[in-house]
Amino acid sequence: MKNTIRIVLAIAVIVTVCVLFAVLIINRPESGEEHTVAESAEPKFTVDDRSSWPMFRGEHGLLGRASGTLPDSLTAVWKFKTNDSIKSSPAIVDDLVFIGSSDDNIYAIDLESGQQVWTYKTTDAIEAAPCVVEGSVFVGSLDGFLYALDAKKGSLKWKYQTDGQILGAANWTRSPDGRIWILVGSYDNKLHCVDSTNGKVVWTYETDNYINGSPAVSDQKTVFGGCDAMIHVVSLIDGSRVTQIDSGSYIAASAAFLDGEVYVGNYDNIFMKADIAAGKVVWEYAGSDAPFFSSPAVGENVVIFGGRDERVHCVGRDDGKVVWTFQTRGEVDSSPVICGDKVIVGSEDGRLYVIRLSDGSGVWSYEIGQPITSSPAVARGMVVVGCDDGYVYAFGSMR
């Protein structure tokens, strides 16, 4: 009788262990599986370098390139709540994330913990990405002001008034005497160049319509598209026109500028490369039936950009021929980032995607559930992005 009881108990224990093991196997997330976001995550993430992402698209030329590499699968590290949707894209400098919100605030968030460091309130929504330069944060608001804030404290240094909304991110350049000048476009149809130390205007350049995007900077020139359909090339020295190139339709996205070449899409479903010296469009890509609001990432041999046709497009830099397209389930206004052998981008289908650079295959995705029009920032092995649900999300690779 006792032997029978022991046998029954042993069988029960074995069955229980097997059931528990089976449950763990069934619920284990596979690589590339979509996850439900948590408010915070306890495990520590891997920080692989001291890189930064100080402005929209990462650097002056707005090329959308990040240093380092990313694994095939990312993990949610934290999420930070604001009080309205987030169209702004983050900047990452000195272990702080800077981002605006439609709740009229700009936030500084600790990169590792996701805790608020400071906040500064403007009088309207902030859709522009912050630009962080030598201890100051420069960001435009829909209230028409460009704000200069202390990066550590969030205190106001100065604010500069334009006569229209500011939706595009600021950029910067060195003046001939070594000072820092801040460049920002406005819905007053002007590109403004402002002294970073005191907020005084240096020069303005007037166009024939709104400036929605951010100006790119290279070779003593700044380049941007306008709602007047023109690609404008302006001297950084005095704000004089170098040339302008007709794109055929108004431009809402920011252009990328590299080696005298400009890459940008327009509202007439055309993405193009233009040559500054020649003053003309070199090639056009017409592989979409919807406008381009996404800004491109420029790789060694390819250019990658999102479309309102619910796809991410990859074309050759030399000829504009399609290399691959990646299908999402919503419009792609978010601007992609190239990091190593991967591309990171959000979609209005509520997902953040990691795509293989070589062939456009899906590597990983994370379903948030609300549209992502914010563009990701990638630095120190972390991916940070805002969402229409009002949260900032941070992802990393786990130790």
C-alpha cells in the first residue's frame, strides 16, 4: 500500500513538472515576436558605447545613420508618460533623452532609468525634435518661438520669435569667427539663423511658402525643401541663395545632404536625388502611389525612406532603382535609421520595426498599438521613440 502511494505521488510530481515546463515553452517569446509593452523593466540593458544622437537624424547632414550595432531582438527597458501625443523625435546626449510633446512640454529623461530629470513648458505643442549643442537644447514650438534651454537644468536661456509655427527641427553651424549659429525653418516662410549665445537674428532667408522640415548642413551650405516645391540651397555665411531646384510638388520632409547631393521626397509621390553643382534633379523614383513625408536614411550604396503607401522603400544611391520594399500595415511618416546591418522605423500601424538592410526582410517588431510618427533615435545600444499614445519608449539589448 505504501509503495502504491509513493508511486502515485511520484507520478503526480512528474506530471506537474512536465506541465510547468510545457507552459514555459509555450509562453517563451521567440525572436522577432511582437510584445506587449510594460510600464518598466527590471533587467539592466547593455550599453555598448558612448555614442550620442544630438539632433534630428543624428547629425548635420540629416543622414539617419547610427554607430554601433543592434541585436536581432530588442527588449522594452522603460516607457515614460507625457500628457498628450508625441510627434517629436528624441535626441540623446550625456545619458539624457530630450523630446517634445503635444502637451506643450519638452522633457529631459534619464536614459537608463526612464525617470524625468526636468520639464519646460511652452505655450503650444512641440512637434520638432530638440537639437543639443554644447550644453544647450534648442527646440521650436507651434507657438512660433525657438527656445534655448540649459541641458542639465531645463532653465530658459532665451527665446526667439518667428511669425509662424515651427514644426521642423533646428540644426547648427559654426560662424566664421567660431560662434554657434542655430538654423530653423518656420511657417512664416523663412529660414532663420540665430546666434546661440543671445538669440539675436544673424540673417533670414525667405521662401514662397511654409518650411516644414529641418535644414541639412554641409560644405558651408544649408539645404532644405519647402512647401513652395523648391529645394533651396543657401550660403551659411550670409544667408544668400546659392541655387534652387524645382522638385515638382511641395516638400514636407527633411532632405538629406551628402557630397553635394540632396535626397528628398515630395507630395507628388516622387523621391529624388538632386545635384547641387549641376542645379538639377539627377534621378526620380516613382515607385509609390502616395506622398513622402518620411526623411531618408542614406547608406553607403542605398537610400531608405518611408511612404504613405504603407511601405519602407530602399533604392540605389547611384540610380534610384528599387532594391527592396518592406510592407507595413500603416502609413510610414517616421524616418528610418540605419544601424549596422539593420534599419529601424515606426509606422502608423502602431509597430516599431527592425528590418534587414541587405534584403528588406523583417527581423523584429514591437506592437505598441497607437501610431508612431516620431522617428527613432539610436545611441549607446538603445532605441528611443515617441508614440501617439503619449509615451516615450526605450528599447535595448539585455545582458
